[in-house]
Amino acid sequence: MSIDGGPFEPVGTVTSITRRLSNGQHTVEVRAYDNAGHESVTDSSFTVDASAGVFPGLFQAIPLYFPALGLGLLLVSYAFLLRRRRRREEKDQEEREQDEFESDFGSDL
């Protein structure tokens, strides 16, 4: 493997290599040999833009189930709050009805 025209370095059967590269256009050349000794070289160009910030890389590392879990917790919390509110309203309604009954008929019953 050669980066930006540098010397080829052997990488063996490794399929993933990490390098720190400066911003800008880069070219990687890969040279491979088969068992018969035939050589094949291919290259690929790409652009590095590290000025975009750290967050995109951070978010790419978060497994997809974390946002789903967060959304699920948010929905459960919302449902709990609605249920609590409904119970409070029902209790207030019962108290109002009891007060009306007592004011109409007195508390002598």
C-alpha cells in the first residue's frame, strides 16, 4: 500500500488500516500478488476534511439502538405523564361532585 506516492509498505492480509492524514486530496495505491506471482495495482482518491468537527464521527460510532431506546423512553414518560394528569383530573372531578352533592343535600346523610 502506498499513500500519496510514498513507498509501498506491506500490509499482509489486513483489510483495514488507519492512518492520520492532513486535510486535502489523497491517493492510495494498493498492490497485490496472486499465488502465481502476477501483480495487480489499483488506486483510489479521496478528500479528507477534518475541519467538519468531531461530532459526525462521534454520531457514526453510536449504535442505532441508542436513539431508538431514547425515543422509547421519551414515549413511555409521555404516556406516564398523561395517565397521571388524567387520574388527577378524575380525582378533582369526584371532589367537585362530592362538594356539589353535599351543598345540595347537606352533609347530614
